[in-house]
Amino acid sequence: MPSVESMSTASALPAVAQPSLLHRLVSDTGYLLLGLPLATLSFSLVVTGVSAGLGTLVVVIGVPILAGTLLVARFFADIERMRIAPVLRRPVTRPVYRTAGENAGWWKRTILPLGQFQFWLDVLHAVLYFPIAVTTFCIVVSWWAAAIGGTLTIAWDWAIPRGPENRSLAELVGLGDGAVARIGLQTAIGVVCLITLPVVARGCAAFSAYFSRLLLTGVAQMRETITVLTEQKAAAASAEATALRRLERDIHDGPQQRLIRLAMDLSRARRHVDRDPDALRGALDEALNQTQETLDELRALSRGIAPPVLTDRGLPSALAALAVRCTVPVELVVDPDLGSPEGRLDAAVETAVYFAVAEALTNVAKHSDAANCWVTVAHGPGRVRTEIVDDGRGGAHVAKGHGLSGLADRARATGGRLTVSSPPGGPTTIGVEMPC
């Protein structure tokens, strides 16, 4: 996944009570008032830097000028990300900008920002945010002036000279030139502005902050989400293909061979119908044995496709059945709430956990030479953690062609992740963490 689109949480807002109306008004107003000088400075520097860089690009010197301008844009973008966090009541999130390696030369370090999409989004924000900052600044300052000046009209109206050239608002709207009408109208306008001031300030601050969030974090988050969904889709397809190939192989190696043997036994029995009753009886007995063994293998395969015990009795019972069938002694610890109707996981997560344990136990039985195995399934807030530990020889790893690769695909398909710790000599610890 490209690192530019990967989001990292720099800091999180503490969980506090909702701010009061006055606190919210002061916060929104401060955000808008400070936004104009910051926007003016960033707009001036970025536009000047981009213009100079593009103008001198033909003589190479424009490359470091453009790179420096991108770094300046990132600096102001980081300031804006910190400023919008309290306005939107969200944690401060920042895209992870790619950095050059320790051995990278000066030129590679210089041109690295030019190829990163988020840097150019920071430049776009500096340019487009300036008119928004000017507009919202003017609106909130005008509303504050009208609210304060209007409600306090009675305190300063006497100081305004009253001549033909200084007609009051009351005279302009036809209410006469009386002091009562003049002060009453202006006070009413001030009261309306004072009442609506929190709404206007909140609306301007929210519009400005959401615009900044869209360019400075939102696009990167959308790209990250698309990348994650694409990876999950590919992992699900890979896990499904692996499961189908395994099923095909198991059917070919098991029931299909037994059915061929059954057909041969029945053919031999038919030849002995009239000539050798004892041979006929033996052939029929062998055919019955092959039939029973074939049915047993088909039942085992059907449990691998859709285990009824998982649907009927829940995850703890299904995992207990897996532990009993494993050739290596298994100590199983499962959160008991996962078996209750209220605590059961989503069907897709239950199935993923079941097959993760089944695949891990199969690998333990076939490859680990372990004497004991421990399986733990713990359910936490929004996550379910499965851990399979064995005391075998170790050396397990995730690679295509190995059993654990299908397990990794199955975990990624649900948005989870697989961890494997298996040093030579053991022990082996396989962890599967999935969202739920």
C-alpha cells in the first residue's frame, strides 16, 4: 500500500463532555479569525513559489524551488490539521508522507515530494482555502459587529451627529427620525444577530473545517479505504480459490478413489453371483466397507465446507469438535459469551475464526511434530483474537504454496491480520485478529 495514503493518528482528543454554547462560539470565532492571516500567508508563499518554480523549471533551479514550496504547503497543512481537530471534534490525523532512505542522495531527497499526491493536495488547499477564509472571516466579523453594536445602540447612539447628511436606518426604512424608533430598530437587529451568532459562526467554521479535512485527510482516507477493500477482495478470492483446490484434491484423493474401488468390488461380485457364493459374500462385504468409508470422508468434507455444529451450537462447540478430531492433544479456551445468542459473532466472522483454527490445527497435525497444542479465542471491544500455540519444531512461515498462506488470505478478507512467530525449534504461535 502506498505510504502517502496510509493514515496515522498523531494525537487524539480526550473524551470530554460537549462544550458549552459560549465555549463553542469562542472556539469557532477564534478558528475563523486566525484562519485569514494563515490563509493569506500560505496563499502568498505557495502561489509565489509555484510560479517561480514553474517559471525557472527549464533551468533546473525550478525543481528545488517547487520542492521547497511543497514543503511549505505541508507545513501550513499540518497547522490546519491541528486547527480543525477541535472544531470537528475529531482526532488529528495526518497522511504519512514518504521519506527518502538514509543513503539517498541530495537530488533524490529534493525530487521526492514532487511525486507524492498529498503534497499537491496541500498546495491546492493553500490556493482554494484563501477565498473561503476571506469570506468566512468577513461574515463572522460583520455578525459580531452587528450583534455587539446593535444590542448596545442605546449606549452610543447619542454620540452620532444628526444632520441631513447622517440619516439613520430608521429614517431609511420609513420609521421616522425619532430616537425611540431609531434605537429600537437597531437594537432589534443587534438582538437577532446576537441570537443567530452561534449558528452563523458554527456554520462558517464547519464549512471551512470540512473543506480543509476533505483535501488534507479525506482524499487520502478514501484512497486508503479503496486500497484496503481491493486487498480484501483479492484475499477473499484467493482464499476461496485455495479452498476449492483443496476440496478438489481431497475429493480426488479420497471419495473418488473409494468409489472407483467400490465399482470394482461390485463388478467382481456380479461375476461371482452364480459361480462362487462365498466369494460373492466377501466382495459384498468389501463393497459395504468402501461405502461406509466413503460416506465418512464425505461427511468430513462437508464439515469443512459448512459445519452444522457451528450454525446450530455456535463457535465454542464447533471448535471443541475440531480439538477432539485433531491428532495432537489440544487445550481449548474460548470466551463463553461467544456461544450465547446475545454474544455470538457475525456469521462471516464466526466462519472465518472456525476455518482459521481448522487450518492451523491441520498444519500442526501434519507438519509440526508437536506433542501439545493450545488454542485461545478471546473477544474484546470490536475485535476477536485467536491464538494457536504448539510445542513443535517451528519453522512455520507464510508463503504461497504453504497452508498458512490460505489462512492469511482468509484473515485479510475479513479486514483482519495474521501474525506468525515460529523460530527454529519452536514453539510456534499463530495469531489471527479480526474485526467484529
